Amino acid sequence: MSARTRDLPRRSCLSVPGSSEKMLTKAPGLGSDMVFMDLEDSVAPLEKEAARAKVVDAIKNQDWGDKVVCVRINAWDTAWTVFDVVEVVGNAGDRLEEIMLPKVQSAAEIVAMDLLLTQVEAHAGLPAGHIGIEAQIETARGIINVEEICAASPRLETIIFGPADFAASMEMPILTAGVQIPEYPGDHFHYVFSKILMAGRANGLQVIDGPFLKIRDQDAFRDYCQRTKVLGYDGKWALHPDQVTILNELFSPTQEQFDRAWDILEAYQHATEGDRKGAVMFGDEMIDEASRKMAIKFVSRGQRAGFRRS
């Protein structure tokens, strides 16, 4: 994949309908870490083919700054998949860095996409392996096969949970997915969140939560974001600019946490290299190798988000 994108932050992943020239024009200035221009669910079937050219134009002619730029194509079980890749990847130039493949159910779908991208890259004059893949897990079969999916291609950069299609796949008796269900004694997606996270982390991927559909309820959005943030997710989708601001805050460490992580790393380095101790007291707690690993994650996320030690 693009050497630039694997370690860039994806705290906020903004969805933009590929058929809306107005929204495509606004997207670069909305502050998200990543933008994906959608050719799938947010585009009407009769608009899908025309949307490809609009997306290509936006990628080539707008200033995307340091954002990760991605296009969500249509799933393999539709009539549009191959032509989405040929027309968009083949014409957008090197500023397009990823495609997002929805409703992935098996590793074979990732392998097939990898092979298709290799041919399109060569024809378009792009470096081999330039286009990364973001895979969406949205069905019961996708969850069952998620470990194999996450290991299917070196192009994979992220794994994403899609709550609405997953709820439909599971025949959950709900009409709004991606929000908390008061009638359930706990988090009805907790197992799914954890399974996707473990599969992603085992393969070095960033792990992203999908959309929260009640976009006007910011308090509920903050509350729901905590579920995946605490588990260790890297970010979440945004359907509205207000959600972008909240996500950038919630999925970043605080300055205090970032500074403390650096202090732990320094104290542990002094203990192991200077005093030759494997564990040492740091304030009122003991730190050891496991503490170092946790601190590195805070420092890494903070640096990806632009933090500097105060």
C-alpha cells in the first residue's frame, strides 16, 4: 500500500456521498483524519456510474492536505465492483491511496481485489501495491472468517465494523443500528467489537468502528464512542462535521497521558540500561516491560495525532 498511509491517524473517518458535488467540495476542509468518498450505500443505484467521474475529479483537483484519501466501492455481489476500480483507481492518480471494500465475507474476496488492483495499477502507471485496502465486516459470515480476512493481503490497512448491515445479517429486532439498545443488559456488539479488534491487531491493522446514525444526539455519540475507544480502537466513522470534532478529541490521548507515557519510557530505560533492573517503582506504581509496551502505544497515537511533549 501507499507507504504514507499505514501509520497515519484515522480517529475520524468522514463519509462523503460520491454523487454529491457540494459535499465533495466541502470535505477537504472539515478536519477529519481520513475521507472516504462513497460509491456504495449513500449513492442511489441510478447515480452510481455517474458518481465515479465526480469522485475522480474531486481527488485530482482538490487539496486534501495530509488526509488519508479513500473511495468506498461497491461489494463483490453487485454489478459495479470491477468498473468502480477500473474507472476510479485507473483515472484518479496517485493521490488516491485506498479503496474500501464493503461486506467482505471471505479472504478470497480480498485476494481477488488485490489481484485486480495490481493489474489496474500497472495499466495506470501507479507503483505496484500503491493502493491499500480497507475491509468492512458487515455480515455473520464476515465475522466468522475475520481472522483469515485480516491476513489475506499485505495491502490491508484497516478492518472496519459495519453495524447496520451486521444487524440485518443477524436478524436483530432493531431498526436503528450503531446505537446503544436500552433493552439489552450490556453492549449487544461487545463480542463483535472484540473479535474484530483481535483479528486486526494480530495482523498489524488499524481497527475502526462504523457509523453512529443519530447524528444530532452528540451526548449519546460521545457515550457510544467510549465503548470502542476503551477497547483500543483507532477511530470511528463520522457522518457529520460535528462528529469529526468529537472523534478527534476522544480518540487522542490527553496531553497529560502523552507526557506521562514519555516519563514511563524514560524511567524504564534508566532502570533497565542504567540500573539493570527489570522492574522499578514509578511514583506509587511498579513499571516493567508490559508498562513500556502500553506507554509506547500512547506515545505512538499521540505522535500520529500531532502531539509534542510539553
